[in-house]
Amino acid sequence: MALNNKMPDSTQKNIIDLIKRSSKVLVLPSSPPDGDSLGSAIALYIALKKLNKEVTVICGDPVPEVFDFLPNINIVGNKLVSSNDFIITIDCKKIKVDKIKSSIEDDRVNIIISPTEGQFSENDIFFNKGKIAYDLIITVDTAELGQLRAIYENNIEMFNQIPVINIDHHVSNTHFAKINYVDIMAASTTELILPLLEELGKEEKTELIDEDVATLLLTGIITDTGSFQNANTTPRAFEKASELIAYGARQQEIIQYIYKTKQLSQLKLWGRVLSKIQTDEKHRVVWSVVSQQDLLDTGSEVEETGDIIDELMTNAPGAEIVLLMKQKKDKSISVSMRSTSPVVDVSKIAEVYGGGGHTQAAGFRIENMELREAEYDVIKKIKEYQAERLNIIREDEKVTEKDNDTVELAEEIIVEEPKEKKKKKGEFKPKPKKEEEKPIGSPYRFED
Ligand SMILES: [Mn+2]
């Protein structure tokens, strides 16, 4: 465990002492949450619960669905009880509550509590007014308090009154807390929480790291290193990951839910988009389109097109303009363009459509137009721009090219339902194509 001694002893001691002295801990992951901030926060939740502390985890933004598999993900709340709230607490240890109703009469609020059996007395009721409900705040994976947005902005007073522990690995961390444990060499915040929980567990003689905690901590390392692919994957990150697997972290589960599930739909979408690539060598244009049907068929979201335009660029030698047209849910079409040379100004083309950007990266949006119609229109404009720039003479075009005014559009892909019933298991016979059959995904042509 030589690598655990990264944390200055005094910082570790201060954090552990403060945690030991506190009983109501508020844990705040950064917003929007990611695998590292959620993994850190929920791991702390489980561990501190084992030490009989009241722990609350609040995140201002919704938790992305991809993290639904994380153990105890449901404990992440999204609203902090304000210190202005007046809270009426009823002790239900002896008597169970059946129904709670409230009514407003004149200037009075009546709260009617119906027990299943027995009766409540005045002694079962407590009032909390303007009282801060926590005695320690721990922020995780948060570079500055502003990142907590409403949770901080609406409760600045609370942040001034309660001690804050700041555990993070961002270079930009502003050291805003009473105790700052910021290690920019750490690949993830969870990497810093592991030795802390080991030491705290040792002092309290309680095993704090179970399989769930280990899985949560490993999730932070895996997501922040891009599954050990990014440059921040240090020997220590590997060391901590292997330690966590020894604790019982379910590495395959993390990979399955975070990478494999998502990547399959994304790969399908990319395959679809790449197979529809169109090239016009003469005008040096390469493009492809993404329709709503493509997203539906591949089970992907439009965001999953990700950096595909850059992929198009690196795989299109000789192209000067690369563009990707995406049909959005509202049926509008967003067009992103890249130019591979500073002398080709795609922002000029974007301006024609009311868009803009930079010389080599620009975009625009088209409303109320079918994808094919828009594709035809945009490609025609780009060809005109390139024809003028490359001195392509119209006369010459007419002589040498048959379909000079024709734009060949990105092919439409039709997915055929597999005909399982007719096929015997293990037997595969491609259906012979009849001459008269309309070829699948034949290029659609617009004639002027
Ligand atoms: Mn992080």
C-alpha cells in the first residue's frame, strides 16, 4: 500500500477526525453528475452509513440513465431542504401513520395525521425552524462551489456555517473549503476516496469497503480514464483499480452498462452513416446524412453521432468540404461543415442559410424542409461555391458530364425484416435479386 501515502498525513487525519465528529453529513457530487462524482458520493454514503451517520446525497441535475445500474443510485436526491423551511416532525416509532392530509381554513393550516391504530400525543411532535440539518458538507469531484449551482446559490449561509471538505482531482480546483484534499495527479476522485475509507475503517474497526463500495469507486476510475485509454491513466490508477477488484468490484458490470450497451447503438449508427457517404471528387465534397429513421433503427440518440464528422474528415483524402446533415426530432435539419484547408471558407456557405461559424468549421439549421430536399439544396450550393473557386467551367461540365445538374444523394437504407420462419436453422441462402425489383436504397435523383 505504498502508493496510499500520497495524501499528506495531516490532511487525512483532519478529514478523518472531522468525519468522526460529525453525525449529519451532506455529500455533494458535481453537477452535471458523472461516473466519478456519483461513484464518490454514493460510496461515501454507504461507508458513512456503516458508521451510523445520517447521510444525504444531493445533486442539482438529474442522474443520467446510464448510471441506473449503480448500487444505491436511488438515494441521490435533487432538492435540499432550505433553512427557511419550517419542518414538523412526527415520531412514528410506536404508532404507524396511515394517511396525511392538510387543509387551509381562514389563516390556519391543519395537518391531519391518521394513525393505523393507537393515538399520537403532543410528545410525538417536533418542530424544526431555520435549523441547519447538517454538521458536515463533503463536496466530491467539484472544482468550485459555483458548479453546485442552486444547491450552493440558495444556501450560501449554510456553506459558511458548516465545515466543508473538498475532495477533488481537477487542476482548476479553487480550494474553497476548510479542508481541501485536491490531488491533480489522481485519475479520479474515487481514487482519493479509497485510501481515505481504508484508513477510516481501520480506525473505526469497521470494514467500510464492500463489493458495492468497490464497484462505485472503480466506476469513477473507469469513466474518468475512458476505460484506461486516456493519458491520465497513471500507474496509481491501475494499482487502485486492481485493489478495488480484489475488494470485489464488479468490473464487467461497469463495462457492460457504461460502454458495451451504449457503444453498440453508437456503432450501428456510425456504420449506417458511414455506409451512406457520398463523394463528389470533382467538387471535392464528402457528406452524409442522419435521418430520424436511422436513429430509430439503430436505437441511438442524435448526440451519439458525436465526432463522426471528424471521422469523415480523416477518412476522406482529397475532400475540401466535409458535411454532416442531421434530422432532429422536430424535423429541422442541422448541418455541420468542416473544411480541410484555410482557403476554403465554409462559414460563407453557412451564412447563405443564416448560420455561421469559423472558416474551417461552421454550421446552420434548416426548418420546414424534408431531409432529401435540404440535402439536394445544400449540396447544389456547395458545388456552386466550389465550381467558382476551382474554376470549373460550366461549358466544360456540360460536355464532359452527363448529369451535370444532378445531385446524387446519400442512400436511403431499408432494413428488411428477417424471414425467420422460412429459414431452417443453420441454413443461409441469400434471396436472389430479380432484375425488375427496385434495388434497395437506390440513389434518389432530383432533376432540374
Ligand atoms: Mn472526476
